[in-house]
Amino acid sequence: MKFLNVLSRQFVPLAGGLKSGAKARKISAQAHGRRVRDEHGNMLVEIAISMPVLLLMFTGIFDFGIAYNNQLTLIQAVGSGAQYLQSIRTSTTNPCADTLTAIENAAPNLTAGNISLALNLNGTKYPSSGTPATSLSCSGAQTNLAEQEPVTVQATYPCSLPIVFTRNVTWISTCQLSATVTEYEY
């Protein structure tokens, strides 16, 4: 007498020296072994393929988030520096250094030595090129701080958006964050 094994699609004799329970275990072990070879390990392959892509995405998001946070901090600090310059208009002897100090104090998470500054006081640019400089001093420029005239404060800060896993290679995209604020005296 034979019966059809559904898993292996073969006819198996019932009477052949094996008890029916042992035969069922043997048949199910063969089918289980085939299933293990077919399906197990698929999850590891999927994880191995998708994990680097996910890590690249998350690292890029984090790097962009840091650069965006630095941009917002710089904008806020330049606004504070311009307001401070308007408030010390009549009492300063070096408006450039005082404004740079105010910006550095308003942006504690930025590296102070990397902040570049340019001022426009009543049409006079400091530095004269108008390009922001890291060490800016305009001693005696308080004479250009005329009443009812606006002052423009411009600051830049370097940033880098590294390509993931290449931090020691020159494949780093550099960018320049900048903020400009014009403050009016009323």
C-alpha cells in the first residue's frame, strides 16, 4: 500500500520495515530541510543590502541638520550683532571688533575664529573690499556711525558636508554659510 506524500509529491510505501511514525518524521525532516535551505538567510541578505543605504541616508540627514543649525545660529547671531552695534553707536571706538565680539558671544556653538565679518557704516565698507574678514578692526570708524543711518552687518562661516565614509579624502563638499542684516535706527 502506498500513499502520496504531499510535501515531496512522491508515493511512499507504508509497509517497508519502518513504523508509520518514524516514516512521517523522516518525510517531514526532508521537507523541513528543503524549506530551511530555501528561505532562511533571506533576511540577512536583505539587511546586508539595505543597511548601508539606510546608514548613508541617516548620516546625510544628520550632516545636513548640523549645517542647517549652524546657518540658523549665524543668522540669529548677526541680528544680535547688528542690534548691539546700533545700541553702542555713540559709545564705541572700534565698532568692527565690538560687533564681532557680540556675534561670537551670540553664537557659542560656532568656532569663533572661523566667523568672518564685513560692515557697511553709512556707505563706508569695512574692510574696503566688502568681503568678510576674520580679524576685522576699524578703530576710529565710529565717525561713520551717523544718526538715522542704517548699518549693514554681514558674516560668513565655513561648513562642510562630507560624503559618507570619505572624511579623510578630499571628496568633501565645502560650503559657505552667510547672513546679512541691515539695522535701522529710529
